[in-house]
Amino acid sequence: MKLVWFRNDLRLADNPALRHACAGDEPVAALFIIPPTQWRQHKMAPIRQRFMLAQVDELGRELAALGIQLHLLRVETFAEVPAVLANLCREQGVTQLYANQAIEIDEQRRDHAVSAALAEQVVSCHWFNGCCVLPPGRVLTGSGEMFKVFTPFSRAWLKALDEEGFVIHRAPTPRGEPLPWQPLAERAWVDEALGELTVDPRWPVGEAEALRRLNIFLEQAVLDYGETRDFPAIAGTSVLSPYLAAGIISPRQCVAALQQRLGYRPQSKAQPGFVWLNELIWREFYRHLLVLIPTLSMNRPFKPETAALPWSWDPDAFAAWCEGRTGYPIVDAAMRCLNTTGWMHNRLRMIVASFLTKDLHIHWRLGEDYFMSRLIDGDLAANNGGWQWAAGTGADAAPYFRVFNPTTQGQRFDPQGEFIRTWVTELADIPPAYVHQPHDWLRLKGRQDYPAPMVDHAVARVRAIEMFRSLEK
């Protein structure tokens, strides 16, 4: 018996572990492990937990239709996984385990412990690259080190992809008679562990849904992506990040679909489609970094010297940021959108991260954790990379003297205030001319229903620059 262990790769198509396990005639079973306590320790958002479990339900039905049974096991933490998995292998007569590699340090340690435990039972483990187009470690400098700056990484990544190409693995064909599947909602232990398994209708699950969104984006928006991607009131992005984070669609499928749509693989900004491809390469960059620099999974900055920065931990200021009560409309709209939908536009992620770290001078780790606790697309590599970029502590970070002005960012990327008025209901009736600096208009109207700015940006900017300059002394 072969066993396929699903993790953040909840799909049939382009799943190397599943494809290799299904080669040959030997029986195949599948596994998904639910660790509620570990998920909470990793700050996994409840909306993401429900999204993943809804996809597990979908995956279980699809596998059952192929004659493959999906086993569900519950543990509290990763420490329990080796023994529980070894016991399942004994019960089912498993001789080979197939899985796609994890990139986070806790998950890698878990997998090493699993390999050791199963080796004692003469169960061989087979690990594959299922989360990146090119495996971490493939794109290195001439001296064999990981790139620390994105642009040369991007060039080397494109060159390596041209040299090697990539393969999209087909979904397996039926391996026997269809099997029954008991929905997760009917399993009392799942509800006891995780609560109500309701799914937000904004985020339907399924590989077909992910491909539908990808195809709509490629047909309608990819050619204008470079011009529209920064405007949150415009549907200019793919909104595929939740599906990529859960592995419902793979980055290889995205690159292949882009090539098919354009008839070529773009190589530079001068070519349509390159800006979106470059975003996929950014995703690769952060994932490769996480594997090759494990301390990024341990709350440590990429630039060690920045650990000495005198960050604030002010709980009241942090709460105001979390709840969208900063007095800066674009920041507040973004945070309220996150809290309601579980998702935030990428430009807004940069704005609110800059505000927390450079205006409030609050430690980026608090923002990173809060995002993970709310985002449906919470992904350690991308989230850590983005926060350290904004804070000035990461690889290829924004220079410390580059501090986003939240007012001018709002004026530039939400010029009419459409996004702001959607989420900051106190400003729903404000004229566009005042929406980014509403306080004088509100005073004239005798209104006090929107907070005053909690900091003076000009003063806060100077303080942020001084913090970083002090490291040079």
C-alpha cells in the first residue's frame, strides 16, 4: 500500500506526490492530518482553517470517486504526528509514503521525525517539490548562496526556467470502484476540534473554482495588470492567493496558463504579462529564502543588526491599528476590510505595514502575527517577507528612509475614495475632495464620529529614520 500525505497541496492536478504514488498498480490511500492546537500556535486564521477543511472535504469526495480513500487523523501538535502516522502505516500495511516538501522549519522538523519513525518500520518516504515552480536551492548565486536581492534572483530564476522547463502533472485516473465519503460536517470530532465549519461564500473551494478565477483574470485583466494592480477599488488582481496558499492551484499551473494565454513566456517589463509573472517570482523568492534561511521561521529579522531597533509594543496603539481607528482613512479602510473579509489588497498590505512600523514604530512581528490570525491566504513565507520588506529588516527591503505617506498613498491609489467610503462607513457621505483628509470637513459639520489622526506622519517619519540611523553609530 502507498500512502499520499496531503498538506498545503490540496489538489489532484499538478500534484507530484500524488502522481508518483499513482504510478503502477499498487493500492493507494491518502491522508490529511488536522492539528487544531498547532494551527492556533501558528496563528492560523479561523477563516483559513475553514477554507482548508472545506477543500479537504472536496478533495475527499474527488479521491473517493477515483477509488482512493482519504483518511483523516486528528492530533494536537506536530510532536504527535510521527507516532500517529506510524500506527496508521502499520494498520493499513503501508510500505511507501509520498508527500510534497514543506518549507517552514516546524514542518520540516516534523517531516524529519516522520522519516525516522517510519524507517524503523521499513516504510520508505518520497518527498517532492509541490509548492514552487523551481525547487528551493535551485536558484543560487555563482558562489552557491541564496540571492539576497530580488532582481538578480528574478533574472536567474527566468534563466533556470528556460534551461529546465517544467512539467504539469496530470490528475490521476480512477484506480477502482468509487468509494463512499463521509462529509466533514457529519464527523462530530471535527466540529469539536474546530467549531462550526461554515464557509465564507466569498471564497468557494475547489480546483475548478481556482482555474475559473485564473482564466477570468488572464482573459480580462492580465494585460492591464501593471496599470491596475495598485488600485483596490478596481478588480485588477487575480485574487488567487487563498488558492495558492492552500495548494488548490499550483504556481506551475499559473505560469503554464499565462504562457498559453500569451503564446510566450514574458522575459522583461516591456512584454505584456511580465508584471504578473514577476509577482509569482516574488512568491518563489520568499519561499526559497524561508528554506535556505531557517531563522526567518523563528521571528528573527533577515538583517541581524535590525534586531537592536527600539520597536514599540504599545498595546493601545496596536489595537487602534488592528481595529481601523488610526484616523488615516486608507489605513482604516484596509484594516476593516481585512477584519471583515479575511483578505487585503497587496498595495494596502504595504500601506498598513508601513504605517504600523514606520508611523507607530511598532514591532513588525505584531503585525505579521495579526495578519496570519486574520488572512484566508496566510502564508508564512509571503507574510514574513512582506512585513520585513515594509519594516526595513528583510531581504531586498525598502530603504529605511522610504516611508509611505498614508495620505498621499490614498490619494494616489484610491483617488475618488471609493474603497475608503466602502469600508469606513463614517465617511460614506464625504465629498471626494475631503475623503483623504476628512477632519476639517467633519469639524465644520459638527461631527466627531471618526477619530483624529493618532500620529503626525511628518514627525513619525523623522523618528523612524532616526531609529535606523542609530544602528550605524
